[in-house]
Amino acid sequence: MSGPAPIAGVEFQTVQANGLNFRLAMAGDSGPLMLLAHGWPESWYNWRHQLVFFAEQGYRVVAPDMRGYGSTDAPDAVDDYDIEHLAADMVGILDVLEESSAILVGHDWGSIVAWNTVLMYPERFSALIAMSVPYSGRAPQSPMESWREAFADNFYYILYHNEPGGVAEAEYDSDPYGLISRLYLSPDSPRQAAMITDPLRSAGGWIGRLGAPTGLPDWLSQADLDYVVGEFERAGFRGGVNYYRNFHRNWELTADYQGVKISVPTLFIAGEQDVVIAGANKARLQGAMNRVVDDLRDVVLFPNIGHWVQQEAPDATNQAMLRFLQEL
């Protein structure tokens, strides 16, 4: 279905978990299990710098294509992408691999999945490493309501993803290279001027609002970009966009976890220039997460690094992860 893995030391395996076929990228055949959950628009390949490194450190490392991505099944129903299904996917993969526990690592949407999975299944995970997306507990108001109040008629990509009729994935499916090449950049990457500068949603979709790159960042080769784009040319964007369509449903589903804290040892990693943390410094992030995480061991921020932290700063990211794991 997808050929051999394009990285030496990594092998693909397809397993059935939680009612779906999952493609797993695997490295190492013994040691504690590390389960790596990618975000949007990503695939197992976004963990290419971690898979072999941690296998060489004595871990069994597994990076699935998350549901809806790559060579993993993509259910049709939007509700099949809610947080209960996504958390059950992680536990289902542990079950099929016959592992009682794992270290869970997530980036971007994978972090949202990881935070919630260890909240729902704390007995199945020995540690959590979350990247890019911090956790502050369940909000008093649905995030969709908050974003609609904040942005009103202006464009915001999450609201765009929630518009009826599949308009977002239709745009992205028509130009996967255009979207991903504009997103996979460093904060200081040179760009052409955006084609759409009007903030109103009525002025157009998302790709035209992102200036086209004038070159690739030094951490991304043309072969890397082509591989990721090829995964979306093959699988399409609908599965990944459906995660965003469950923000309100997830808020409703997690009502019983109001006030429940993350109990496993936790590390948070991000680039200082990651738009997701919106300029927050280490102290501010620690303060917010300490209220809802019992054992936050550290917050590591890398200067001059943006959203794609484990790709932009792979060596520093790996070393931060390894220090945390060695101190457990």
C-alpha cells in the first residue's frame, strides 16, 4: 500500500486496533515503548529524527499514522474523530503490541491527543512528553464559542475547518504542495507577499493568506517535503480536518474530567517562536500547567525555533527528551 519505509532502521507494520487498520512506523524491537503521536498536517514521518535515535538508546519506538492520515484508515463520520476515539486508538495500539504501558509523546494535535489520553488512561502511561500545545485544563467555555466571539467575521483557520460542506479540505486537496510548503517553514523563512491580505473570511481561504516560500528551511530537504506532500496527495486532508470539527464535542465529552489533574511525569517542549504558545515564556507556561499537572518536570523552550520543533531542532529536542527519560 505504501512501500518500504524510506528511512534506514525503520519498518512499517499494519495492525488492527480500536476497529481500524493502523500503519505503524517502528524502530527497535525491545525496551520501554515510546508511542509518538503526530499532529496536523503531518504523518509518522515527522518523527523521522526520533525513531532511530531512541531505538539506539534502548527504546521500542512506534509512530503511527494517526486515524485519518497516511495509510491508516479514515472513517467517514466526523464523530469518529472525537477525543474518546483518539485516546482509545493510543491504548488500542498498546494492546495490540502487548504492552501494558508506554511513554507517550505528542506534537501539535498529537499533544492534544496525548494530554487527554493520559488523563483518561493514566494507568497505561509511565510518562508524557508534549510538544507545542500546552495544557491548561478544561476551559469554562467551549473553545469554539470563544473563537467565534474573538474572530467574528474574520478568517481563523480553525473556524474555517469547521465550516460546512468540506470547504477547507477541498481547498487543501486541490493544492497539497501549496499548503504544506507554506506551513513547513521557520519563523524567519523568507516568503513572497500573501495574495490575500483582507482579514475577512469572505476574502478567501487559507493558502492565499500564506506567503509562498522563496526557498526551503535548512531542516527540510526537498525529499522530506515531497514525502509529506505525497502522503496527503494519496490520503487527502479530510481525516485530519475532522479532528478540528470535534473541538466542541470534545469539550462536552470531557465534562467529567473538570478539575482532574494529569498525574504522570510530564515534560513540555516548544520553540520560543511557536505561534501556539503566543510568546509565553517558561515561567508563564509552568505556572499555567502546574495548576493541572501534578508532576511537571520541566518546560524546555528553544530560542529562534518555531512550530515544528522536533524537526527544526532535532538534536536539542532528542537530548531534552533523553534527559527527562533518564531521570524518571
